[in-house]
Amino acid sequence: SSPAAELDARSLLLQCTRVLKRVREANS
């Protein structure tokens, strides 16, 4: 896999983590 693709996957994972945190905070 190309470095660019890995970078994209990483930033995407980071975005998902942020969203999950937000959802958890909203639910509690």
C-alpha cells in the first residue's frame, strides 16, 4: 500500500475515534 493511502486510513481512523467520543459523551 502507498504511504498516502496509509495516511488517509490513519486520519480516517482518527476522525472515527473523535466521532465515537462525541457520541459517547452525548449519550451519557
